[in-house]
Amino acid sequence: MSKVIMIQGTMSNAGKSLLTAGLCRIFKQDGYRVAPFKSQNMALNSYITEEGLEMGRAQVMQAEAAGIKPSVLMNPILLKPTNDIGSQVIVNGEVIGNMKARDYFAYKKKLVPDIKKAFHALEMQADIIVVEGAGSPAEINLKENDIVNMGLAELLDAPVLLVGDIDRGGVFAQLVGTLMLLEEKEKARVKGLIINKFRGDKTILDPGITMLEEKGQVPVIGVVPYMKLSIEDEDSLSSRFERREEAQIDIAVIRFPRISNFTDFMVFEQIEGVSVRYVDSVLQLHHPDMIILPGSKNTMGDLKWMRQNGLEAAVKKRQEDCVIFGICGGFQMLGQRLADPYGIEEGGELTGMGFFPMDTVLEKEKVRTQVQGTFGKVPGLLSGLSGMELKGYEIHMGRSTVKEQGFDSFCSLTNQLDGQEKADGIAAGNVYGTYVHGIFDEGGAASVIVRELAGKKGLTLEDGLMMDYKAFKETQYDKLAETLREYLDMDEIYKIMKI
């Protein structure tokens, strides 16, 4: 039977995902088989496993830190918001339908058997399971039938570490207030407090920590500093959305209201001299070298949003002097027409941006598969990609059809589920589109793109630009683990787990 430790937070973005990943890395380094687990995740960043099943990317990141393959066992329930009051509900990697928040609240208790089954299957593979909660366990309106915080801790008989974010201020009130709002049996599960994202001299905190332990009756087992790491964020609270500085090579990602899989572009952030900015207005767009239209959980709604705020027109004006690249939902927008006959998103039809002679129809069945292959003959400014290997995954509701000759695909792919070969990717001038998420991560594709963009401006990049993104991520997980070992009481954590 696996040993279990659970990370809960005083709020969203307190650092639960990162600390879970760090503990996974530490336990792996210490010789244990370790796996992450989050019963219910709400996020628009998702991933497709080898089996063609969908899960949250946060647990994929944590699996990487643990040195194991991602599995939907690590995230049996995924909620992908489609609007402000409802989400697509994915159970065990497959869509079961869209639900309004109130309807899901009434339904979710029926998913407890799925949670238990996934966890027990994971126990067969791991010595230690690091469980991540969601939001805060003190949300009074959500405590009934809870399946992700204290309700899950009771179900799994898991000890809890409670994390507070000092960077936002009020961390003592966060931690003490959360403990006060817990029931006595819930509070008894909290075995340690962690103050996260601290900047400065820890000795300044000592009087506050003494008072915190007196009032909360729970020991503080670590004060973790603010870490400058490049590790995937989980949700829309990502601080990268606030970046505004522009470098020699500037990439602007359109920040749709329902942006999904923005992790596709993190590889560019690691290249010196490159800025990646997320923009949601014409005033922010400026004159980038490349504009990316990312994935969207509501493609038609987000295209209407671009049309209403002027971004569509602004992007079209820049097609002559910069690269435009659409991925998944952003790719669908680049065509002539989008149709939603089954009401998957908003129903009806919508005129696209018109870059490609392509129609997209949203269908009931979601395409979920990993793919690998090569870039074929890539036209235009990004011709340097030609012949390079690529690997990624597809996750979309739509099927796209090109209506004219002369728009050859620039990717040759193999579907990893059935071994079928297929073509993907369309280009017209310096406008490109593909369904493949993660297309920039493999084989130095991002570096080649940056080199071509720099060449267009007459700039010469330094030698050594080509990078191994997977190897880079490994260094980040090791840095995370090293920092946590220094600032967390790992002996106490092992004692809490009875190891």
C-alpha cells in the first residue's frame, strides 16, 4: 500500500502544483517509485496520453518530475470551462458531456468510484503518491460532497500540508483563517504549514511564525523562497500573461478569453533574445515578428471576441510583415468558415479570417491522439523547418477541409493509436496553421523559427541557440528539488508519511 502526502492551498496559485512536482522529484531522487494524483482538475491546458486519453497538463508536468509516463490515473476528472457557468466534463480521459456548474455540483459525488478506482490502480505502481488539492479547502459553498480537498483527504486517509502564498500578502491570515474554517477532524489532518514565495531575510518572519504556530497549533515545516524556474503553469492566473517587455525577436500570442494549451509556447521563452507576450487588445499588439493564434475551448466565441475588439483586423494588417501561426482552434480560425451544427460551442455558422480556403465543422467526437512525423517542404519564411522531425498531440472537436488546390500540407504524420499516416498543416505566404500541439518542442523547431525570424531582420543569432527542451526541463525539476530540500523539513515530511 502506497504512502500518501497531500498538498492543499489557501487559494488558487498558492503553489500547490509546483510543490507537488518538487516532492515527486525529491522522492524519485531518494529511490522511491512516486506518482502525482489530482482527483479533479479544472484547466484548459490538457494533454493526450499514448492511449488517446485526455488529462490535465499539470499532472503531466508532475509525472515528468517523477520520471514516469503520464497516465489518466493521475487525473481521473478534468473540467474544461466552456463559458462562465459551465464546463466540458472529462472522466477517465473521455468526454461525458457539458454541464452547468450547478448540475455538476449535484452530479460529482457519483464520480467517487472513478476516483477510488484510479487511485487504487496508481497504488499498484507507486511507493509514494503525492496528492494535490484544488483551490482552497475552506470554500464553504463547495465543502458539501467535496471530492478534491478535505473530502478526498478523508477518502484516502491522507495527511495534509497546507500552503500559503506570502507574495500576495496576508499569508498569516490565509493560513490561520483556513485552519479556523476547517472542521476539527479536517484540521487534525493538517500536519504542517508551508509559507511559499518568500522574498527576503527569513529571520524577519520568525516572530510571525511563532505566533502562527501558537494560534494554528500546527508546525511550520518550511518557508520556501520565490523561485525563478521555467516550469509549466496550470491555469489562467499564470504570471507570464502579465509580461510586456519586448526583446529583439518578439512573439505575440493572442490571449483568447478561453485560451487553451498556452504551454505550447514556453519553449520560446527559454531562448535568449526572445520575448513571448500574451496580448488581448490592439494597443498591446505593437509590431511583433510572429503572431500566434493558440488553442481555444470556444473557437467561435473567441473569434467573435477578436472581431469585436479589433484584433482580427490588426492581425490581418500584419500578414505582410510578420509570421502568423495558428494552432488547433487558432488554425480553425484561419479558414473561411466555421460551422457548429450540433451546438458543441455556440451553434450556427461563422465566417473565418479567410487566410486559407478551408472549412471547419465541429463534430460530436473529439479527436485525441499523439502523432509524430516530419515537416515536409515548408514554404515561406519558415522553410528552415523542412525535413525536421516533429512530435506532438491533437485534441480538437473540429474537422477541417481544404477546398482548393495549391495548398499542400507541410507535415507528414503518423497517428500513434492506429498507425495511420495523414497530412497536416497549411501555409499561405507567411501564414501557417496546424492541429498539432507541442509542435515547437521537438528537434529544435523553436530555435529554427527564431533563427529565421532573426534573419529576416538582419540579425545573427549566437552559436549554441539550438536547445534540447526536454533536457532543459530536467534541469528545472532538479533545481526545484534542490531548493525544496534546503527550505523544507524533509525529515519531518517523511515522518508525517511514516516512512
